Amino acid sequence: MLMELNQTAHTLKEWTVAVNALETGKTIMLLRKGGIHEQQGRFQVAHQQVLLYPTYEHQQSCLLKAEYANLVHPVTPGWHPEIVRIGSWAEITDILPVSDESIVKSLLPFHIWNENFISDRLKWKPKQPIFVLLLRTYQLPQAQEIPYRGVYGGCKSWIDIESPLQLQGSTPVLSDSYYQELVAEIHGVLSAEL
């Protein structure tokens, strides 16, 4: 499944609380509708292997399960750290568009968001599906700190950072067998709901 990748500058922006959950093996799933500034106004996966770039500005405790809500520290609009810590990268192994709210709700045990998040996302751009992304996450051998640049900001899912980061020596957060077990379980839930 994994292609040999030595370095990348391709980066997926995601809430810090979600990046932490991926890095600690608490989830392998992201739910995406895309940012306001997506190409052609729709969410698309531009690269299968991406660095995970933590964002703070749009995190909302009210859209997270209780055990994650208290991990969010509110920031003022437009705030960003001067230095961004990137500690992981991921291979997006599965991209599953889902439009039915009951199917999305059946996935609640597998991610960090609550039912309010699901309803909110389905109502925004209602003709477009939510994309269920399954990510095989890898810890970098050493977290890297990069300076924030203005081009990294804004409501967009994908950015390329200025200098590629080396990926050699990265270690998977979950074992191959456990990751495949979770993927199969999620596919099983989706199949049962269709």
C-alpha cells in the first residue's frame, strides 16, 4: 500500500485536536467537506501522502465529543502560531464520499466529532457529500518546527510548505494489522448501512 516517499511538502491542514488524535492512534478518520477556498469549490484529495498541519482558528468545542472538547483552547480570529510544529504525516488510504446522515452517524465511534458536527457539515453545501478519509499516520523521527507564512493561512485544506520535510525513519502510529482491522470494521459499518 505505502509507496516509498523520502520527503514531501504537501500538507493537509486540520484542527490541532484532530491531528493529536491521529498522532496518538485515537482515530484513523477525518470527516471533510473542504475549505471555503477549495479549487472548483469542492473538496478533492490532491495528494495521498501528506504532512499533517495543525490549525487552531476554527476549532470549536461544541462540535467535538466531550473527551476532546476540553482539549481546545479558543483563539481570536486570525491568530496563528509564529512557529508551527509538524510531528507526523499520513497516507490517505481510503476516500469515501457519504451523503446520508444516518450513515455518517453510524461512524460516530470512529472519530472525534459529535452529532452537531455531522449535522452542521451536512447542511453546509448540502448537495456535496462529507468525505470520510482514513489515514495511516506516521510519527516523524523528530517533530519539525517551521515558520508560519501568510500563504499557509485561510480556509483551504491543502498547502505546500516552503521546504519539504524528510520522512525517513518515520514510524507508524498503529501496527499494520490493527490499522487494517479498523479499516475493515469501518467498511463493514458502511456496507451494513447501504
